[in-house]
Amino acid sequence: MSTQSRIEDYADMLSKFEKEIGYSFKNRGLLFEALTHSSFANESKHRFRSNERLEFLGDSVLSIVVSDYIFENYTEIPEGELTKIRATLVCEKALHEFGGKINLGGYILLGKGEELAGGRERASIIADAFEAVIAALYLDGGLEAARKHIMRFLPEDILGAVTAAYDDYKTILQEIVQKNPEERIEYRLADSSGPDHNKTFTVNVLLNSNVIGTGSAHSKKAAEQLAAKEALRLMGWNK
């Protein structure tokens, strides 16, 4: 199939993708560019632009929208923890999962070689295209269009999702302690403060009744993970 034929077929796919994301582009060329991988642009005889520049812009738009949301809605969380939350929500793994929800891989224009190499399933390609689509929405409909799109993918329980993304420090600590059968690990709630909708929990982890780590977070599970992480650090574990 010629490149021109592929483009004509792709016009129908663009319409389907617009329905998928619930937005109709005034300048559909932006969407075409957002979904054009460099492998397709390089193979084409036409002078198509790949989505790399849009990806650059989309990364910034995504960051500001997510930063604004967690800043406004998690007012008691310190800067360091906000940074961790944002990083978890905008990392390649998360964007790959977001892209899967709208079948983004099925809409990307790929060169023949990349297609054969399984590019439609490659996390980096899907994550990059996801950011490029955000930029296309931003340029076509402004920040609110981009924000509306992004907010579709953020989990309702952001703190729970971030906790699940943490390394499982509790399991690591338990595995280390179990090497000595007489040792026993226990987690105890030391304190809770703040309004009911945004409490901060402080948890101690104890080894044979001795506190070896403390963690504070907006859920007990996250506080336990941070307490275990501190205990591991004090024990010299630094992976």
C-alpha cells in the first residue's frame, strides 16, 4: 500500500480516535502530527513532521496540569512527597497504561520496520504519543481541553495508586528479619492528625518492641511503607 493510500485510510482512523477521546479537532493536522512516529516520517516520501516536538510540549502541559491538581487538592503534603506523587503519575509506565485505555497504540502511524518490531506495544512509543496528543489538544483547544483529557486518566484514589507504586519496603524488611526466626516485626499507629478528609497518619515499625523506623503519610498503608523504608535505611539497605 502506498503512503498516500495509508494516509487516506488514516483519515477514518483519526475520526474514530476523536470519538475515543471525546474531542473534535479544529486543526486535524495537529492530531495527525501527534500520532506520527519518527519511523513513519522518515520512511515517507512526503515531508511529514514526527510527534517529537509535540511530545516535548505535551510533557510540560501534563506536568503543570498534574502539579496544579495535586497542589490544590493535597494541601498538607510537603513538597518532597508532592514531587513523588507527580513522578508516579507522569512516568512512562503510567502513560503507557493511560494510552492502553484509549487503544492509542492502534492509532499511531509507524514505519514498516517499527511495525514489524512490535512498536505498537512499546511503552516508550505509546507514552511519547500520549504526551504528543496532550500537546495537540493544548494547541487546538487551549489548556482546559488538555486538562479535561488528562483528568480522565488520573485515578480517583491518587494516594492509594502512588502507594501501590512504591517499592514494597514492608516485604523487603520482613524478608530480612525472617532470617532470624526469633525476631518479630510489628507496625503501630503512633499518631493521627488533621481533618477527616485529609488526615496524616504516623506509624512506627517495631523490632522486638523497639522502634526502628517511623513514617508519616495520608494513609496508614503509605505510612507503614515509609516506616519500613526508614528502618531499611538505618539497617544499611540502600538499593
